[in-house]
Amino acid sequence: MAHKDDVTRVMAVCEECGSVYAARQWPDGTIRVIGQEGCSCGATRFEVADDSEGESPPDPNTG
């Protein structure tokens, strides 16, 4: 079993629908959503969210 210090808190994105969740990443790379078994869409595969600073999605109102 992994020690608490070996587990990292991350933001995870569902690979199916793109929903974002708070999650824990284990030393073996496994990502587990905190507080539930998987995504609300039913998927259980996640990837770590890209946390690039200063980038935001384009505003559809500004063409």
C-alpha cells in the first residue's frame, strides 16, 4: 500500500466526456476521483488536467 506522501492530489479530466474532478494520483500512475467511483457519465478512465497558467478557452462572444 502506498504511503500518504506518495499520493498526489491532482485535477483529473474524464477521457470520455471531459468533466473535471479533484482526484488522487498514485505512484503507479493510477488516477482515482475523490469521493466517488468514477465520472457521472459512467467512465472510469481519467487523465491529469493540463494546468498551463495563463491559458483559457477562447471566448465565443469575441469572435
